[in-house]
Amino acid sequence: MKKFILTVCLGLGIVLGANAQRVGTPQSSADVGLAPLEQGNWLVGGSLAGIGYSFEGKAFNLGVQPSAGYFIKDGLAVGAEALLSFTAVKDMDNEWGYGIAPFVRYYFPGTASATGRFFGHGNVGIAGSSVGSDVALNLGAKLGYAHFVTQSVALEATVGYNYNKANINTSGGASGLGVGLGFQIYLPSKK
């Protein structure tokens, strides 16, 4: 009798263990509607792989831009982002950049799908660098797409234009194009 009970228990253990090992397909999108973009919600995240090219200095840069914002209306968020970058210039010293920029982000309602939204993003801020002591005016505009992988997390891809002017008294400035990959976490408001 002991051998029979031991055999049944061992068989049940194997069957239950085999069922526990089933792995489903990972979630790659979520039907979110407008819930993440409602007034009163927060967004936290940023661009983790921003790559750009400067027209004037023939420079290549890599940046990270953590950000946080608040939806003042459905689909319209305001906030601030930190500007952290590394720039490699041919035949010159490498440069580390830093700054902060308030931003406005608008999610276009006509481009809505069940799992994603197109958006426009603009910022105006100040920036500095490890080379020189000037503080720069930083202007940026980009278009992007947010693809929701869950109800509150979206992966983003952006393409944009950036302009820096290090000295207000001179007529020169630097401009360039960039692409970025990142994510946003949408935090619902307490109602």
C-alpha cells in the first residue's frame, strides 16, 4: 500500500510539475484605449538610446534623457527632462554634456490605434558641457510613436531636430538631427 501511495504522489508531482513549466508567449502589446493619456495621470521614463549628428561640427553624440510629466488635459502632458550626453568630435577632445529642459508633449488623437499613439514633443532648456564655460540655450522638437506593451508601459521611437546656441551675443549655433529609443511608464491618478 505504501508503494502505491508513493507511486501516485510521485505521478501527481510529475504531472503538476510539467504543467507548471508551460511558458506562454510574452505579451508584446496591449489594447489601452485612452486610459493612460487621461488628465491627472503621470508619465515617467525617457530616451535611453538617443543618437545624433551635428551638421556644423561633424560630431556624433549619444545621449540619455530621463523625464517626468503630468497630463494637464487628455493627451497633453507637460514636464521636465534631464539632458545627459557624450559627444565625439573628429580631431578634438570628447565632450560630456548636461542640462535640463521643460517639455510639452501632445498625443495626436487622429493617429490612435488600439496599442499605440503618435506624439509631438517640444522642449526649451539650458545646457552646459565639460568643454568651455558657456551655458547654452537648447531647443528641440521631435515626433515619435509610443507602442503600449502593457496597460501602463510603452516603448517609444522618436526622430527629431535639436538646436544649441552657446553664446547669446554671437550669431552662431549648432543644429542636428537625432533618433531615440526609450520607454514611458504611465501612472494613473488617484480618483
